[in-house]
Amino acid sequence: MSINIVKPSILPGFMELTPSNQILFNKMMDTIRRNYEKFGFLPIDTPLIEKSEVLLAKGGGETEKQIYKVVKGDADMSLRFDLTVPLARYVAQHYSELSFPYRRYHIGKVYRGERNQKGRFREFYQADIDIIGNGNLDIINDAEIPSVIYSTFKDLGFDSFTIRINNRKVLSGFFASLGIDDSTNVLRSVDKLEKIGIDKVKAEIKEFGISDENIDKILDFISIRGTNDETIEKLKALNIQNEKFLEGLDELDKVVHYIRIFGVPEKNFALDLTIARGLDYYTGTVYETKLNDYPSIGSVCSGGRYDDLATYYTSQKLPGVGISIGLTRLFYQLTEAEIIKSSDYSLTEVMVIPMEGYMDYAIEASRNLRDAGIFTQVYFEGGKLGKKFNYADKLNIPYVILIGQEEAEQRKYSFRDMKSGEQKNLTFDEVIKCLR
């Protein structure tokens, strides 16, 4: 009876890694998790599948077109498309059990029906942190977030990166001072400045019925540059008396002050009035982080302040501030550009090779090594010794222990450094000392 062989393949837009790349990916994830926990953020893990009415409470539109529906009986379910909507539901549902300000991190997979193209994924990991207040949330929290970004990307091995910061109140207040009440379209154009250039931005803004005089003022405004202190002073010198603008400017001033107190170097953060982000969501401070040496990668970490997290699930006012790292996309871009490379093909520190008849001793040795905290595996298969050494070499296992009659009788190990080829007879304690 013949078997119908199905060609092994995965769907487009889904990432699958070799073991060596998965080790590298896991190290990135562990570094991010460690930094989040270092700052006092607590883990949660919400279900991948939520009620569709929960995910789409804000309204359908583009989101509804991108979500994956889950079919099972009559239940209307969908895969989560981000980690923020599940957070909103979670906080509203567990409100009475949580301590505020509530600091959570969540690293997990999300699903979006993105158009299939290189570097865009339909299943991908996000790594989020949020600080949620009950009724109010001090502006100092907005300044702590860049210190988390700084710590995380330093630990990921980057030195040259810039956390770009703006405040939506400054933007909306400035536009209101020009008599532009609905600034959404203008902001959307400004947010595309790096992608399409100033001439196309100017042309887009003109289509919204903005006068040439105001267009010039807008372009002059977003072109304000200088040190962080100079930018603040230039904004103050505009003498704009709009209440929203002044509130945002005061927040920016405080955020810059406290970022310095948190120890983020001046070279790693900068005020940038072109940053708008999340037009329907963020209401105050906004962030975008870029790797200075690799501008084509785009933002590697972004987020900001929002007035009310869970307005569709509770009457409680829950302001917050947070960021998200698109881990899958970041990993893909860093490996594609060969900015990071996998070098570990195994996590094993030492491989134990028994000679014929000495398997029991090898298993006992491996148990003792693991009890001492050493990552150990035993080579169970037969074959020539050269084949076994070759296996350890291919996996980059740094040390091999040989156990035969002499080792069993003397209760010692033949300990081989695979890089140098040096081999010594050592006691268990001496082996542990070498491995540590």
C-alpha cells in the first residue's frame, strides 16, 4: 500500500528557525525579559484566542480585515492581533485584583493577515511593557520608559541608537493655534516625512485645504532642531498660548529632566517634532527608537502615552504608557543584514562518550554533572570514536568526556578540549573547576 507523501512546507508570512538561529532568538527574548523584570514589570500571558467582540470592540475597519477568525461550532472567536487589546480586557476584568500603578510585560505571538511581502509576518512575537494608572499616572513614568529601552538595547549589544521623543499635545496644540482643529490628516502626512520627503508632505498637506502660510509654519515647526534643551527653548520662544500646547511642552520638559536622572546618556535620546505615531491612540508622550548605523531597519521600539486603556470594557479611567518591540521582525532584519549571527549550534557544555560496556558509568557521570549545573548530554549511539568527535564538533560542543575501563576504575574522566585537542585525566571536582 503506497503512502501519499505531502510536501513539507509552511504558510507564507510565518517564520521557522534552525536550532542555531532559535538559540539566538531565545537569547534576545531572554535579554528583553530580564530587562523588563529588572524594572519591576510583572508577566502575564493572555489567550491567543479571544472573543471577536472583545477584539473588535473599538470598531472593525482595517483591523477586522486583518484578524484571523477561529472556526469551532457557533462561537465567534479570533486570534489576537496585538497585545494591547488583550491587556485592556485583562485589566478591566481583573481590576479589583490588581495593584495600581499596574506594571506588566507580555512577550507573545500575535496574528495579522498582512499582505505577503519580505520581512512582514502574519505570525510574530511582540514584547510589550505598559504602566497603567488608576485615574491618573505621573509623568515620571513617561521618563522611565526610555531608561528601560536604553537598558534593553545596551544589553542586546547596541551602543549607537537614538530614542526619539515627542508629545502629541505639543503637536495638536500647535495646529490648534493655527486654526486647524482636525489635525489628524496633517499629522498622518508629517509622520511620513522620512519615507516620502518634504516636497510630497507639503503637497499632501496642501490637499487638505491648508493655506501656504500655515504650511510654511508647519514645516518650520517640525524642522526645529538642536540639543534637547535648545529644542525646548525654541518651543518656548514661539510664545504659543494654546493650553494644550503649553501642557505638552511642560510634559516634554519634565520628561527630558527625568530621563537624565534615570541615567540615559544625552547621545541616546533626542526630541523630534516629526514623531506622531498612533494617531487614534496616543495622546501625550510618544517614542520611536532607531539604530543609528542601520536607519533602513526603521523603528525597532515604539510606543507612548494614552489617556484611557480600557474605555470599551469598563467605566474606570485607566491612563497608561507603554512600548512594544516587534521581536520577530527585528530579529529577521538584524539577521538578514548580518548585524547579528548565530554561533551556537547546541546549548550543551560537555558531551560524555562511553566506551563499549561503560554506558552505566557515562549516565552516572552525566547525572552528576547536571546536578552541578553543567549542561550535559551522553552520546548513546555506536560507531567509531572519530564519528563521535565529529558530532561534537558540528554542534560546537566545547568539551568531551571519555569513559572506559581505566576511567571507571580510577573514578576519573578523560577530559578533552575540542578546540585545542588537549586531553587530561581529571577528577570530578577538577572537571567542574574547568567548566566553570
